[in-house]
Amino acid sequence: MLPDVVVVDGPSNLGLRPPAVGTVPGCYKLAGAIRDQGFLRRIGAADAGCVTPPRYDRGDWKPGDGVFNAVAMAGYTTKLADRIERLLAEGNFVVILGGECSNLLGPALALKRRGRYGVVYLDGHSDIRTVDNDEYVGAAGGEALALVTGRGQDDLTDLEGLKPYVRDTDAVMLGYREDEAYLDTLREAGIPHWSALDVIDSPTAAAAAVLEQLERDELDGFWVHLDVDILDAEVMPAVDSPDPGGLQHEHLRELLTPLLASPKCVGFDIGIFDPDLDPDGRYARELTDTLVSAING
């Protein structure tokens, strides 16, 4: 078990499209659903509270206006970063229950304040969409890797003048499907990447390659980001963009366990799981079991 583990809720849904007209993304309920499975008790964690996000309101946003909810997201990023920075300064390993992928901006900003850190980006999509490789941007949840590596509008990528929060050489991306739309951008950036099929072939080998990249002496540490749509849609349909061809739970456990056990790993965030799509709680139970197993090693 990791020492001094603390759990903080970061239930922001600001970076996702509404699932239907007049609704908001249900991923803000992730923390409650995971906590209800005894998560804190099972990993021996202290409760570090909740960083409450602002209201979800896209207003009159339209395509071409940039990232929606950007002002609210920037303010929330700073609040979340402040909480994380304090917890890290106290010597804790921080687990964030999200939320969606733009939550990564909070730990990325907190860590850039402290030094040079890497990020492990685990996701069924590369999330490196920008105005340079697509018609327009909008949902930051699909642009989070781009944003933390300095690609995008300055009100999100250059908070406190710290752009980029993570260098391309200090990021890795794992879990995208074979039809990934932005693979050329990953290649051009030089960000090491492994598809879902690569990971499935050998999760332990993928983890070893990641650690070789991010346990370098010049890095002060790294953060692990998990979008649960890295899992196959058959075992995790309770996400906004479920796809076939993803990992099974055993693959995810084998991948996460050595990453989280690394002395260089300082924290971990989980996002995108939507309890609105899990009425009987089955997927929350299975996801929590996987997370507990990986954290406890």
C-alpha cells in the first residue's frame, strides 16, 4: 500500500458536451459512486475533502468560440491546484476522484509550480485535438493532453505564466484505439504512445517502457491520469464515448500497479465514469475493485 494516501474529490464536468439537450454530463457523480464502494477504507486513505466546481453553463457558446466553460475551468483549475499543492507539500500521495479529463489541468499546474514533472495519459482517445488538427475545439475533455502540453488558448494553457505545464518529452499516452484521429499530432510532438492493442499484448511491458521514460533523473516525478474509457465498451459502457477494442480490467490492473508503485509517482486522477449510465452500480463496483487492487499493489 502506498503511504500517506489522501483522496480529494474534483467533480468537475465542465469539459464535456451535454449528453442530451437540457442535461449536464453525469461524471460529476463519479466520486460519490466510488466512495460508496468503500474506496477510502479499502485503500487506507485520508479524506482531503472536495474542491467544488462552478455551475455547468455553456451559455450561448457555438462552434468556433474556443473551449466552452473556459473561464469557469480556469478558475477551477487554480482552486484544484492550490489544494493539490498543499497536499503534496505535506508528503501525501494524492488521488483525485473526478470529473472529466480537464481535471488534469489542476495537478499539472500544481506540479509545474513545484518543478519538472511528467504525465502518464491513460485514455481511449489521445485528447490532443487542437485548432491545428481539427475544424474547431470546444470540449476540453477531448483536448486535455493538448492543453497540459501547451497547445490551445492561453487562458487555459498559460495560467500563472507557466506554459507548458508538461513538456512533450515528459508525457506518454496509452490506450488509444486503432482509428485514433490525431495520431500524427502525437508523432510530430514526439510523445511516446502505445495503442490499446499494444497495452493488451503486454501491460507489464508497456508499464516498464513508461517507467523508463518517466523515472529519469531530470524529472521530479510524474502524475497518472486515467480516463476509464480506456476500458473496452463491453466492460465499461458508462462513459460518454464508449468504444470497442479497449482493455479488460485485468489489463488495466497490470498496467496501473507498477506505475502507481513507482517512487516517482506522486498522484493519480480518475475521470469520465458516469453513474447515470450505471443504474444498478455494477460498473462502479468493478471499477472500484480494479482501482483498489492497483493502488494496494
